[in-house]
Amino acid sequence: MKSFLSVILIVISSITAFAQNKSPEKPKIVVGIVVDQMRQEYFYKYQERYSEGGFKRLMNEGFIMKNAHYNYIPTYTGPGHASVYTGTTPATHGIIANNWYVRNLDRMIYCAEDSTVTAVGGSEKSGQISPRNMLSTTISDEMRFSTNKRSKVVGIALKDRGASLPAGHTGDAYWYDSKTGEFMTSTYYHEELPDWVKALNNQKLAEKYLSQKWETLFPIETYIQSIADDNPFEGPFIGMETTSFPHDLPALMEDNDNYGLISTTPFGNSITLDMAYAAIEGEQLGKRGETDLLAVSFSSPDYIGHRFGPTSVEIEDNYLRLDRDLEKFLNFLDQEYGKGEYLVFLTADHAVADIVDYMLSENVPAGNFNTRSVLTQMRGFCAINYGEGNWVSNFSNEQVFFNHELAKEKGIEVEKIQREVAEFLLARYPGIKEVYTATDMRRLEYLEGRKSLLQMGYNHKASGDLLLILEPAWLSSSWKGTTHGTGYTYDTHVPIVFMGWNVPQGSSSRYVTITDIAPTLSMMLGTRLPNGSSGQPILEILN
């Protein structure tokens, strides 16, 4: 009898332990984090001075895919955010750049522009924003549809495109207005700002952050992962003659009176998280019995990286500070929801190239590509060979748009112009590595190499007649600093890490793409795939 009772007690104990350790059926909240312009290497480059609770915690407790890449060209912010959340590429979701030329309008359009809506809060010019240019659903949308829209979705960023595209077509989005220093939205989402947004804006946080100097978190001589602070490669703040620390933000505000200054400091990350905390409390995210989604995009690393470059003290200081902001945020999530009861993923919308002049100073082949000169020469070539007229309607994003109406008038096949101008460019300009025609993109299927990445970014209705690939480390002309947009690994290689609900601990060096994030979430959460999704679930994370 004693033996039988002992067995019963052991069984009951085992069942109790299993019930206590079993993960909940669904996470209370999904927190998607996009760090604008984050290289994969930043996880390791600065890790000796990371806290235990920020980036290190994500690596140590979560599952990190070390060899994650963007699988299309161009690697810009708008397409990046859209691709993360739709699970597909610009060829399908339609966000082919941050800005792109539209033939029938004969002008550039912005990826998140919408003339049918107006500003709610903030300034008028910053309010004509919505996700309508994005042609497919997002994982955010599918989460809402899976609960008959009882789930809430909130997108937050300094950049409007970093908030509106992740929030999808059915969520709410809030972005920062550089004119007023406040967060705002548009009539696509609300007719009036929610009270919790008004309360946050009333705290005048931008003024508080910009009332201090940006000084390094640690003694500047300890920033050994960066080149010298005083160097000729970086772009100074407007009104400053030097790029060296400390950066006198109050003085810059006095001269420029522009709250957008916060974007190019680590305090832009801090104010973004202030808004995230307010959204969680104000919307009661994850506390109403349905899985909600909070999409947070940190825009400041991109602004800092463009101006100062990836080898700067400014970038190193940004990541050391962002690490501590993340530690605080993850601890907050622990307290609000409980460890293992929320799901976090972190990635980037693109990485970044090194500054061209810095590469040249280190004897690395690199170059600046003068688009204005090339455009002039192209127009001259066309005039000589096809007659007078404005043959090149637009040259942007390394894409050339020819004047199809003019070609029709003169009886010249557009395909002939594409082919001949492509040969002209390849023969004349050393910075151009490859040129592909729109005809090639439509007729052929490329399965590997950068031409495949071009095709995944090529949209039949929106893209140009010629698509250029520059040589490695060649960038379109800029005054100082650097940029991104290519299909080379310095622009495509970004982090993907999941942590929390039902995520095993570990890492993998298997090649995956950014479009695999949304399908992975779909499998984990039991939702439909976004309707344009082309990625595959990451099996290691699904365990």
C-alpha cells in the first residue's frame, strides 16, 4: 500500500511540475524590434561592454540566426520594414524604395505617402502617411484577422515608414514630428490622438533630452573599436566645424530650432522606448486575453550611421546606450507579462557600407559614383543616337527610366534603347559592374547571384528600364558619411534573433533570409501566412 501511494504521489508531482513548466498556449504579446541600419557584427563587436540584460541576453537566452540576409536589391528602410512584416520582397509587396519614380505621374513618390489623409497631432506636412502603397498583408494584419480584430497592433518609430509599414493595413501607427518634437498619426488611423499619446507629448521629452550634451557613456579613450574621433570622413552637425565629442545639443538647438536633431543621437532610441512604454500602458497591450503586437523601430542608429559611419565613436556609443535601453525594456516586459509569456524578435531593415574615403585611405578598392555626370552622358548618348528629346525621364535608386512616349513617337523600340544604353554604360564607367534591362528581368528567371536579388526587388509595374549594380564599396556620391542599398553582404547581413515564448536557446549559421521572419511567426502563432509571403519558417526557432 505504501509503495502504491508513493507511485501516486510521484505521478501527481510530475503532472504538477509539467503544468508549472508548460508554456502558455499563446504569448501575451509579440514585440517586433527593428534596429535601423544594424549590422550583424554589432552583436559581437561591442559585446565586451554590453550589459548582461540587453543584446547579450537576447543571444544567451534566445535563438540567433548568424547568417541572415536580405534577399533583394535595394536594401533601404521602406522596403526593409515592409519585407520583415510581409514575408516577401518588393517584387510582390510593391515598396521598391524609400522614394521612387512613377511614370504616369512623372514624379517621385514616397513609400508611405497618402494624399487622402491628413495629420492628427504634429505638423501638417508630416501627416499624409499610411501603408496604402504596400500591396500585401503583414503578419500584423494576419494576427488581427485571426482574432476577428480583437488583437491590437501598434507601430512606433521616429520615421513614419518605420511605424506605418510594420503596423500593416489594420493596426495603429505613431511617428515623431521633427517640427513639434511630438508623436503624431494621421486620419488613416484616428481622428484624434488617444489620451495616452497626448499625455506623453505633454511631458515635452524631446526638449528634456536635447537640453543635455551628447557625451560618451565611457571615457572616450576606451572606445577602441572605433577609429579616431577627429577624422575627415564623417559629416558634422549643421553649424559645427568638427565631428568630435562632446556634441553640444543645446547650442545646436539654439542655432537650428529643429527637434529632428534628436534623431541623430542615442536619445532618439530612448524617446522611442518612452513611447513604447506609454503604448503598452495606454492600450493595455497583452493584458486583454488576446495576443497583441507592438512593432518598435529604432531609427536613430540609421541617422547616426549615415552621418558618422559604422567605424565611428558615435556608432559605438549608440549601441552601448541602446543595449542599456534594451535591458531596461526587457526587464519591464518580464515584470509586466512574466518571463516566457511574451515573444520578442529583433532584426534590422538593412546594414551599411563603410565610408568610401575611409576605405580608400586603408588601400581598399572603393569609389564614389557620380550619378549627375552619368545622367548627363546618357542623355547625350541618346540624343546622338536617337535624335533630340528628353530620353531619360528619371535616374534614381540605380535605375534608369526611359521616355517610352518619345520612343513610340520616333518609332524606336524601347528594348533596343535599353540594350544599347546598357552597353554604353558598361563600357564607359569603371564603377558600374553589371547592367540588366527590364526586358531581361521579365523574360528570364535568375536563381542566384546579385541578378537574382535585383529580380526579387524588380516590380513589373513600378521599376525602371535599366538596373545597375555598382562595384563592391562603390556608392552614389555623397558629401560625407555613408549609405546603403546594395546587394553586397555589408548591406544584406543583419541579425535575426528570437527570444521568449516557446523559443529554444541556441544559434545557427545556416543561411536564412529576412522574409523568413513573418512565416516563422505565422507558424508559431497559428495564423494565416501574409497573402504575398514567399519566405519559409525558420525550423530551428520552431524547435
